[in-house]
Amino acid sequence: MKTMRPDGPSCFGSGWGYLCAPRRAAVGTFLGDAMPNPLPERFIRAFKTNFPQYNGSVTRELTAAHVTGWDSVAHGNLIMELEDAYDTEIDARQAFSCETLGELLDMFEAGHGEASA
């Protein structure tokens, strides 16, 4: 039985087989094989201070669903730890709307959501 030609510009071949490069799923990752997407050390330290029991990778894509004990209280504690690490105050409503560590990091590094003094 002859194989069907896969769609996409990253595939090449003819006849009995095709070779396809992995498709990019998101910035910094490939399907099935995540590439490192390093977070700043101070961000990782703040996360690990709040979740010392977490032994997995701390990545931009990490969500509360992946971390035991990450509830609304722990999220608030993480925000306060990050405020200390970045020496700034962030609007809590915006910080609580972040669903991934990457979104939270972007808010702190861009200085968006700063609380008014």
C-alpha cells in the first residue's frame, strides 16, 4: 500500500515515503519535544519559594492545574513574592487573570498593571 502525501511545506519525498519535520506548536516548543524556554532566575526562585513541593519544569506554559496546592491563596502569595522580587506592585485583578506563568512574567517584566500609588 502506498502512503499518502502529507500536507505541509516541511514534508518532502516521493513514491513510498515522506519525511516531515516536526511542526512548531508554539514559541519555543515542538510537538512531542519541548525546547527549554528559560524564565528569569528571580522569577523561578519566587515560584519555588511558594511551591517547594513542585518537582517539574518551571516553564512559561505552566498553569495552576499542573501544580498541587496552587489555589487562589497560593496565587496571591506568588504575586506578592513576585512583587518583592521585581520591587514593584501589580494590580491584583490583572495578576489574577493570568492563566500561565508566562502571562504573569510578561506583566511583571513589561511593568503593565502597576498599581497606582
